[in-house]
Amino acid sequence: MNETSMSRRAALAMIAGAMPATLFLHGCSSSSGSGGSNPSPTPTPTPTPTQARPAYHLTPASGWVNDPVRPLWMGGIWNLWVLWNRDFPTGNGTAWRRYTSSDLVNWTDQGVSIPKYTKAYGDVWGGSSVVDTNNTAGYGAGAVIALMTMPCNSLGGQGSGLWYSTNAGQSFQFGSIVQTNPLAGNTAIADLVFRDPCIFWHAPKSRWVMSIAEVGKLSVYSSADLKNWVYESAMARTDLGTLECPHLFPLHLYNPDGTTIEDKWVLLCGANGTSQGFTTGTAYWVGTFDGITFTPDTSMPQWLDAGPDFYATTVFADANAPDSLAYAFAIAWENNWDYATAMPTSGYFGQLSIVRQLRLQTVNGNPMLLSMPIAGQNAAYQS
């Protein structure tokens, strides 16, 4: 987000009065004029709601959508959750709404999995989910455990709530608040950032690892049971605005000829690149991770996308790939907090990007994430 404007959560809390308009977006076209030596000007088509809705991007049937939550492969299908506000623009708060897909191209709306404002700690914000195969949290082997930020005003600031599902993520039950804000009650800081916990199983140390955004840093925590979390380390950054939506993941590093050099770790987050002549977007660092500390190879971040509308990126492995480190998938919120509430749409607000494939490769000797649409997207374009 741009720190000169309102915070992303303040924006959600204060949105009102945004009036939908019409815009031609991806996949929309108009007919051309007839041929001839003196063709008349092409008439301006009359926009319709169908024309104003992207053909290739996930959009809600109604209401507001922003951050995607990392998809899980369960029962032969991908399960994606998104932050959704049915009451926009007159009401605030987000729920977790679920979409499913067999190919990461075509998505089916399955309704709300976690409603908003059902607990005293507030609504549900960004986070992540995992399948607890070994029942480490005690809710049953194979339960889906979701950790996400909740406002937790009564506890002094943003905290992490645990919700669990025993029906493959169709619906969730509240477990408890498993993390409270380390800066709880600090009135000198306007936004007590402690959000978007991203959890994964770290096999070398046989425990869960979390990356989470805090005030001026990206932190690493660990846990044996997804409930009790221990602070391990942090990478401080005070030059990139409010940090959000961190992801820590490994990939093979490839030479341009396709040979493997070594395995590296990538730390990625939503950030503000104004100080570097950039915009808000997805920053990342390539480095090493020993299960405790992420060490970047260089302090200067790279940017996953050159435009301002690729934010709140979530990264996930291909569950069906023979080599899970060959590449990763990514999907993001295709919008920007500087103008998110003013985007002209018809009957809905916000959209997600198409799914991309990320491959880590050296370019002029520098490890970079190469990003491209997944192969299945080509069929959608051609049709």
C-alpha cells in the first residue's frame, strides 16, 4: 500500500459511496467498421455488464474481492479461498469465500467457508491453510487448518486466529486465537501490523514454519502443533512501506540451458517500491533458509511484476508435479489500494490475476523469478 494514503484495512473500513461504472477489460472486443475507400468511423459500442467483466479472470458474482488464500489440492480438485465482502460499498468486513477448479483456469463458486463477524475478535483477513496429515493440531488427521489475521481489538491489536475444517475446507469451525500482537496496546503506531500468516511444514526440522508481516519486518515463527508459536528470526525492512502477505518457499535454481545449479529459498511479500522509483507490488528476495533464519543473497529486492496491479500474491506448489521444486504457481489480487474502491465495474468490485508459473533461473548471472501464464491458460485464450 502507499503510506501516503489510507491503510488497506482502513480502506475497507471506510469505503462508502463508490459508484460502479463500465469499463472494457480483458477478453472484450467491439466490431470493426465495414471496408471501403471512405469507411465511416467505427461506432462506439454500448457497454454492457457482460462486456465489463473480464473473460479470463476470477471475479465475484457480486460484492468485493481482494486477497487470495493459497489453494490446496484435495479430493482431485483445487480449493481456493478469497477475501470477500458481500456488503461493499456500504458495509465492511471480509469472509473467506471458496472457489474450486480442476485446471486452475476455470473456477466454480462454492460459497462462504468462513463468515465474517461471528466471533468477538472481528472478521477474517488474509492468511493460509494446510492439510494437517499427522494430526499435529489435534482436530483429526487430514483436517484443514487455517490461520489468518483477525482484528482482535479486545486483545490490543491484530492477532492470528486458528480455524479448522473436517469436511475438506467446505466450512470451518473456530479454534482459538493462537498469536496475539507483540505490540499490543501501543498507541504510538497507527497500524499494528501483524498479519497474513503463511504456514508450511518444514521437513528437515519436523515442525511447522510461519512467515508473517510485522511492523517494519518479515518474521519467522515455528510450531509443533499449529497452536503454540515461537519467534525465530526476522528480516527488517523499513524502506518498503507496510509489508504484507509474505511467502517463504524453495525452488530449484536453473541455468538458462535448463541444468540445475542448486536449491534456493525465496521470500516474497506485498510492498511499496516508491523509494526505489517503483510502485506497490510484489517484492522478493532469493537466499537461503536453515529452518530458523532467511538470509537474502542481496539486500535489494526484485519485483515479480512491473505493473501496479499484482498484489497480495500467494504462491503454491503443483501438487501433481513429479518435481515439486521445478516451479511454483502464483495468483494475486489484480488491483491497487490507491484506487481499489474507484475501479469502474458493473455489479462487483475486484478481480484476481490468472494463475502464473514461477521458475527460478539465472539471468545475466542473477537469480530471477520468471513468470508466465500456466499452459492451460492458452486453451482458454484460443477458445
